[in-house]
Amino acid sequence: MSVASQADDEHVKLWNGAAGRAWVETRDVLEGMFKPLEDLLARAVSDEAASRVLDIGCGTGATTFAVAHVLGPQGHCTGIDISEPMIAAARDRAEREGWPASFICADAQTHVFAPASFDMIISRLGVMFFADPVQAFANLRRAARPGAALRFIAWRGAAENPFMTTAERAAKPLLPDLPARRTDAPGQFGFADRGRVESILEDSGWDAIAIEPVDIALRFPAAELTRYVSWLGPVGTMLQAMEEPRRTEVIEAVGGAFDRYIHDNEIRFTAACWMVAARAPAAHG
């Protein structure tokens, strides 16, 4: 098995297991926290006057639904994600609320989309997990109509996002087996290197590439911190399988490390991200 295939299998297992369960269990917290990112993408869709939009790594569908709202009844937004638990939650909401949105449970890197079927492709923190990102973005380009816009938000580096690694740093003395982050590997900070992102898009055939840093203020209720720590990230994944009293010991130790982010009963931090824009090549002839 190749390194890329092994990484892909690991992510499929993770997002259909512990990570997928965690996002479903905490989707209200995460959807509130990431709404400013969702708003940026919804605005980009509105500016493009798109009508058929593909949302990559859609999770439980918050951004898909926001875009569907912008598109209105004449448009349609399709979300794709490898996580069956998250897609099931998104489909359930779409059915209950009657959204003009649909969902595919598949890997966007290899899924066979109808050629030239979308006039815009977006993603909110969902494109950093591809085992072979060049193959993935080439596949997405084939799904895009000539001249279609690509807009996605990805994390910059861990050093610029200390909030995101607070739990790991605090838990390390108690959890020596906590897996280390791997630079340039599929994962949260896999697109930290701006030059690498540009090369991936160039090599996969996208034009008009623009990569700009954005710093976005995010927040969620401080009362939800324990739930956040207990479910999310590498620490949350380990905590899901941990028994008491060890679990409570780790949660208490980690929770104290977030004190610096608590202001007026809210957790507040800055998300250091890239806003990436590109365009599918125009048709010739």
C-alpha cells in the first residue's frame, strides 16, 4: 500500500469513526463558531452569481445550507464528504427543513462527478485532508464548468493558530502517546505552506490563483468548553475511548489551559487562515 493510500484509509476510518461522531455531537458549537467563515464563502457565492455550487468537505452541511439560502429556489448546492455520520445528519436536516441542497457521501478526490456540472466550488476547512491533493483538485477542475470559480478557506500554520493546539500542549504530560502533527501531511495544517498550495493548484490545472491571509475572530460559549475538549481534536479522539477517573483528570488539566481565551463568558480566539481563489480554465474555440 502506498503512503497516500494508507493516509487516505486512515482519514476515512477517522471521519467515519471518532472524528465524525465528534462533529455530529458538537455541531451546534462548531456551526456557531465557524459562522464567520461560512459568511465569507456565502458572500463569495453571491458575488459570483453562481447557481450550481459544490461544497467540499461539507460535514454536517452548515455552509451548504448557507449557500443554498443565497442561491434560492433557482439554484442548488451539493455537499460532499467522506463521513457517513456527518452526511446522514446533513441529509436529515435538509429533509426536515426543505433546503434546495443534496449530499454525497464519497471522497471528492476520486468521486466521478458529471463533467462541467458546477459553476462554483467552495470549501470551509475541508480540502486539507486529501491523500493526493493534486489528483483531488484535478478531479474538481473536471467537475467545474469553464471559467468556474474556486474559493476555499484553509488553516495557516499551527504556530499562527495557538488556540487549535492548546489542548494537545496541555495534555501531552498526561498523554505521552498523543500523536504528533506531521508537517505537509493530510490534516488540519496540511495547507499551511502558501507556496505548496499554489503549486497544488497550478499542477492540477487551475488558473488565476490568488492566496490571501485572513485573520478571523471566532467565538463560542465558555460553558461549552468541556464539550469542545471532550470530543474534538487529537485529545478529544483519545478521550472518547478513555475511562474514568483518568478522563476527568485530563479534561480538568486541559480546560485550565484555555483560561487566557475566556472573555465575558465566551471563548474568543483568532483563526489564521488562507482565503484561496482560483478559476477553471476558460473553454477554447
